[in-house]
Amino acid sequence: MTSRHAAVQRPRAARHSRRLRSHGVLRGVALGVAAVVVFGASGVAAVAAKLNGNMDKVDVSALVNPMPSATTEPDPDDPNAGQAVNLLILGSDQRDGVNAEIGGEAAGMRSDTSMVLHISADRSRVELVSIPRDSLVDIPACTMTNGKTTRATHGMFNSAFATGWDNGGDMTSAAACTINTVQQNTGLTINHFVVVDFAGFQQMVNSIGGVPMCIPTAMKSDMAGLSLEAGFQTLDGPTALAYARARKGQGIGDGSDTNRIGNQQKLIAAMVREVLSRDVLTNPQKLISFLSAATGSLTTDTGMSIGNMTGLAYNLRNINGGNITFMTIPFAPAKSDPNRVEWTSEADVVWANIAADVPALGEEPVAPEVTTPPPASTTAPVEPVAPVEPVEPVAPAPVETKKAGQEAFSVDDTTDVC
């Protein structure tokens, strides 16, 4: 990591401990929205001190294996100016304290949602890549805050987080081991990491008045506490969380984690559309409410500050929705275990493109729309034409949809039709 500062301690140790205990399964969903939207907000500076103080921070710099980095001097106003930025989004499945009341109590701590958020150096593209938790990858030897070092192994991706937590006993060790695993298997340099909790996600959804979504078929999951009728729905915080967590039940899908990833991506895209379509980013009261909910539920590295976010914000203010892309890293059933997955050769191309800071799938970025007014008329007005007989209406063409979780899609794409 780029930060050299010691871990920032919360004013109240009990509050810090309580927040660390309350991290839950789908925090990555909330964070995906927070990362995309916060970086696009231009009014953050006015409330930077307040929002920066909301976040719990841990210093992982001593435990993360160094990767090649740029040699240019950073811009003091935007330390990431001229450079691509990669954030690792983590959701941990620890459910006690406050989150036990939301998701049910469970022992241990596991990584249940993992995403890499890439922001291009020219600030024209944002790409969110989901990593299935059941991916079989090489997990490197990891050093913990207590001095222990684990052995390198080959196993499920989410076990990297568990290895750090079980052997180090803290978020710092868990996050550092996951970062090292991502860097070794992708070739990317991870600049920052973030984790967000159940309660914060609900607050974030409620702060924007809910999330409008198309629900093509009725969905019901007793395990997740979800019950939705078919049609257009506005999901409040608890319902949005249940939608993101649901894996089994009526209208949910095949019950797999990879199927659930698609629903999570659709939810993030809907939240981004809602924020960008309303005046959240220009209305100070709404902006403060939204960002307070987002940052109040984050645990991040000490290098992630509101000051860094504001530098990115200015250059991302005009990003096109078609250039905010969601995708799952290409995978196939693992040869060694059909219940696990392994990345395909297409995944190598995706990671290589991101490392080279070109579009992940090699596609051309969407150019911003430019509306040119028609030239002023220089001829006499045309006499009105007599009305013609009405013709039979032509049936509308089918709407092209993208299969979230299986196909890459953008904020501007349609994933469901009601």
C-alpha cells in the first residue's frame, strides 16, 4: 500500500471493536456503489473532515508484498493523478453484534464478496470485476500482525481472508493476505482496500430514498428474509440487503454463489443509476446524508482518505454511464472439483488489460453524446400538409438485455424487462 502512516485509532476503543465485529456478507455491494459514486462527487471537500473521521482505518502496508509502482512525484491535490487506481472491495461473513440482528448470528469470519474496482488513469472508465468466492487460486505465504507466517497453498479464494483472520486475529491480517492473493493471481497492484457492513448498506440505500429495480419474476427466500412481487419495485435498505444476500428460493436462480453475483451487480448498477439520475451529488444535504452512510460503515487502509477521493472526483465528474462496466471474471467448473470454479484463459486477458489500463474486454469506450442544435431555417415556412390515414402500429423491437453475472454490462444497459 502507498500509506506509511500508523493505523488510525478510533476515539473509543469499544466503538472500534464493535464495528470490526459487525462486518457482514455483502458489504461489497454497498462499497461498490460507494466507490463509484463517491469518486464522482464534486462537493466532498466541504465535509471532508467529518466524513474522514467516520471511517475505521487499519495499516496493512507492512504486510502487503510490494508491486511495481510509478516513479513520478504525486500531485499533492490528487496523489493518484495520471495513474490508474485499483481498489479491492471485500465483504466478510462475520455476523455478531449489530449485524447478527440483521443477518443472523454466525461464528467466524469469511470473505463472501470480493470485487476489484478499476478507475482508468484518464478517469474515463470505471470497471467493477467480481471474483467468485469458490475460485481455486494460489494463496501465497502471508505474514500476520502477530508475526506468524502461513504456508503457501492452493485453495478457494475466500480462504485467503479466513487465513488472515484465523491466524492473525484481526482485519489487518485478513485484508493483507487477501490483497497479496489478488496481486499474485492477477498481476495488478492494489492501491486501496475497503470493507462495509450490513447496517451501513441499509443506511446508504435509505439515504437515497430506496433503489428502483425491475423484478421480472416474483422472488422469495426465507433464509434471506426476501419477498418481492414481480414488476417495478423500489427497494428500501432491508429489502435491498435481502435481495443481495438471497441465494436459494423462488425466482432466485440456481442457488449458486455465481448466480447471486449477477443479482449483486444489478443492484449496484441500479443504485448508481439512481444516484446519478437524481440531485444527490449536487444537493449538499443529500450528499452529506449519502456519504455519511457510506463512510460511516467503512473499514479501509490508512491511505484512503476523503482528500484522495476529492482529487479523483473532479476528473470523474463527466463520466459516461456506458463507461461504468460490471463483469464477473471469466471462469469454468474446476477440473479437480465440479463444486469449485477456476479462471479461464479469458480471465488472463481481462487482468492483463486492466493492468495495462485499457478496457477490460478490449472494447472501445463509449464516447459522450454531443447534441448539436439544428441550423436556423433560411427558407419560407412550408404549407401544412393534409393529414394522412393512420397506419397499423409496428410492434416494438425486443429490448436487448444483458445477463448480469454472465455477461459484462454497463450502467446504461438493460438487464431485466418488466
